[in-house]
Amino acid sequence: MRNWKYRKDNLFCLGFYFLFFISCFLFLSSCGYHMVGSKPLLFDSITLRPVHNRTYEPKLEDRLHNAFSKEFIAQGIKVKAANGDVDMETTITTFMLSAIAAIDEKVQEQEITMRVNVRIIDKGRVTEFKSMASPIRITFPSEGAVSDSVLHKERAIDKASSEIAREIISKIILSYAK
């Protein structure tokens, strides 16, 4: 009787392991489905060509270039000055400041609108993203001293650049995941 209990436990363990291995095999070989983003990108490095600024706002190109560099590095993609797997050309086409709040004809808060065109060149294949903007509204307070207002504006420009870079990089990842 004792021997039968021992055999019964062994059969249960063997059956459990057999079902576990079969389910793991089926899970790993299931129809080729994968989660978006789990497929590695077809490139490991990118060459960021100089950003062209078609607006009258100075130094936007440097801020956007830095934002792209930070975001690509955060995604594990190397940023090279030349000879990357993929080239990226960027043009800032629009930069506007709009008053969104005023009290007694004094502007209290402003909004930044920035639009960018991007071309990704991958072995002769060109992908374009036109008129890309931040997916969120970027505002900053403009009351108080001029130096404070300028500081808030600079921070808002950095935030807009970062948001645009994230948006474009996510679109690049989705286009390669397809």
C-alpha cells in the first residue's frame, strides 16, 4: 500500500512536468505573434544630421538635436555623427507663441506651438513625418520679471522639444514594428 502511494505521487509529478513543458513549448511557438515593441529595431545606431531651423527663434535647432539625442540613447540606440545605420534629417518649420490668459490686457500665460518635419533614410528607403507637434499642450507663465518669463519660456521650449522627440521616436518604432 505504501509503495502504491509513492508511485501515485511520482505519476502525478511526471504528468505535471509533462503538461508544463508542453504548455511552454506551445506558448513559445504560437503562431508567430509578438507584442508591439518586442521586435528589435532593424538599426542599432542613427546619424542625426544638423537640424534646420526655418523660424526666427534662435537656438531651437540645438535644443531639438539634444532632445533627439537623449531620447534615442534612452531607447538604446547609439547616436553617431556619421556612418550610422540610419540617417535622420529634421527641419523646424513653425514656432509660435500664443497668449492664452490675460488679466487687464497683461499676458499671464503663453502657449508654445512648434512643428517639425522629419525624414528617416534607411538604405535608400525614405520615411517622412510631416508637421509633427507635441501631443500635449505646452504652456508657461509670462508674468513677473522679464528674466523669469524668459527662463520659463526656455524650459517650455526644452519640454516641447522633448515631447516632439518622444512622439517621433515612437512613430519610428511603430513603423519598424509593422
